[in-house]
Amino acid sequence: MRHDYDYDFRQGINKRNEELSTAELLQIIFDYVGRIARERSLEKVLMMMADMGREIVVADRCTVWMLDKKTHELWAKVAHGIPDIRIPRSFGIVGEAISSGKSIIINDAYNHPKFDKQVDVQTGYKTENILVIPIQNSEGTTIGAYQAINKMTPAGAFSEDDEERLLLASSYTGHVLESIMLYEEIENTQKEMIYALSEAGETRSHETGNHVKRVAEYSGILASGYGLDKKEVEMIITASPLHDIGKIGIPDSILLKPDHLTALEHQIIQQHTTQGYNMLNYSPRPILQTSATIAHEHHEKWNGTGYPRGLKKENIHIYGRITAIADVFDALGSDRVYKKAWPLDRILILFKEEQGGHFDPALVDIFFDRLDLLIEVRDRFKDTFSDEMHINLMN
């Protein structure tokens, strides 16, 4: 049953600029709680929480400030794609609320000693009243603050009811932000471990850290061009550096052999795909599952002549097909201590020849469409070797 509240829940606009009824308030909270619970991006969560705060107290603006313990600054995200705003921890009214751990209501901002009028002078905005509520985590530690500016109802002033409502939002916000930040910390730690492990594996086979950076960036460019969503693009960028981790299990006598490999040695070195898969597949974590798939399938070929399982066409996971192109392009297009890079025109000829052979035809088209981006990455992460290094390692 729709009540005549004149509140558009889909657009998040209180058209009357009047105080919300209990039913309206609950509707807004339930709407935002459902959307926030499905989100894992801290930036997006902060934006949604700011919007929720603005709506439940009927303010013109609302910002969620976070405390950066490393820099001792407060930072806020005011728009997607815009750099963070950062201020000293003790600065202004927000800093006072965070330091004291207490809510602050100011309905005459220009007469408050902590209010900085220069901000309004620079922006042309007139701040009349402010409501600030500290945000605490589950341990009672202040981690940020809600800041609502300019009450939009006819009364034009924040009240204790507004404080109570924003405190409710603050209580929910603290637990959600704590969870999101923990999730991001785990994800970042996982990425750091993956990169460190991939560098260790590549160094053993005389590759460089730049090789895994380039393969990761190439893979991201191709994945985006293929139409994978942002989450999958980030996943393949993070996971692809482990494509050759199975080489850790290959004997040095074969892995570092300067001469041509025998048929038996070829068979042994091809086992790095299965060994990499077995190393990574034990974990249920999505990033490691993706890494396992890439390690297993990045040497499969579109026409079914690859290894280790001779998979064909779409039976090869898209992650494997993407990383195959990224890895070959880097292997041919970058200097190594034991060889010089191929000229670009020679590489392009090979990719045309292998379209529908080694490589997914659609991905080869994307490769050529985005060649300028790939070359920019190649040049940005270019390896440099002296002639002496080439001679020493070749002898």
C-alpha cells in the first residue's frame, strides 16, 4: 500500500523538504541497508552512507569522514572518481567531534569559533547549520564521523531528533565500515602475497618483476575489451601474475638450460601448468581459484593443440585464453637477459597467423583494437639490460 508521503524512494528525493514520518524513515533505512550489504567497495559504501545520512535528517549535504591512522588525517569521498578530500585530524568541527567522541549540533555556523569561513568563501556555498556524529567501531573506538550540513525543512535547524536519527545511522555505519575495511585489508594482503610469490617464481627462471606486471596489465586491458565486468577484470589483473608459479617445481637443469630442450625435457617443463594448478586449487578463495585456472590453462590453444589437457575453443576458460595472449605478447615483445625482443611488426604477423590457431579469434581482434594501450604498458614497465649482462648470462 502506497501512502501519500510525496517521497520518491527510487530517486531518494524528499520533494517537500519536510520531516520524515517513522514509516518513511524506516523505508529509507531498509532500502539503503539492503544495497549496502551487497557492496564490497569502500568508496561506494561511503557514498551510499552519506546519501542515507542526508536523507534521514533532510539535510542539503552529508559527508562521511574517515580517520586515517597512518597519516593522522581525516579524509572523505565526495564524488566517484574525485580524489579524496583530506584535512588534519584536529581540524574544524569534525575534528572536535572525533577528538571528544561526542555529537555536535551548531545552528549558527558563522558564530562558532571552530568554523572555517574560508571554505564557504572559496566555494560560494553558505553553511548555516551543522550536525556531526562520531562513528565508532565494535570496540568503541572512533573511526570517523557523519557531517550533515544545512537542514532543509522550514524550521531550518538541526534538532535532537536529527541527532538521534544520525546516531542510528552512525551505529550501523561503524559495523559495516569495520567489516568492509577488514575485507579490503584481507584482499590487499592477499594481493601482496600473490605478487611476492609470483616475483619469486619468475626470478628463479631469470624473468623480472616487470614481466608479471606487464602480463597483469595486458590481461586487464584484454579482459575489459572482451566485456568482463569490473570485478572480473580486477580479478584477472590480480591472479594472472601466478600463471607460471608451477615452474618452482621444475629442476634448474631444465628450467635454466641454455640449449634446446629434449622431448622428455619439454614434457617435464609442461608439467608446470598442472603443478601450478595443484598448488593453488586447494584454497576456496576466489583470487586463488582464478590463479589456479590461469596457471592450468594459459598454455592451452584455441585449436586444441595446447597443453596440459588439449582443451579446445570455449572449453578453455576465458581467463586462460586472455592470459595466453598476454604471456606470449610479453615473451616476444620484451627483452630478456638471454634474448632480444622481436620487432613489433614480426609479432603482429604472428598474431594474425595464429588467430583461430593458438589464440581465440575474438581476443586477437581486441588485441589489435587495443594495441596502443598494450604498447604503452610495455614501454612503461620496460626492462633494461646492459650488454655485459646479456653476455654473462648467455655464457
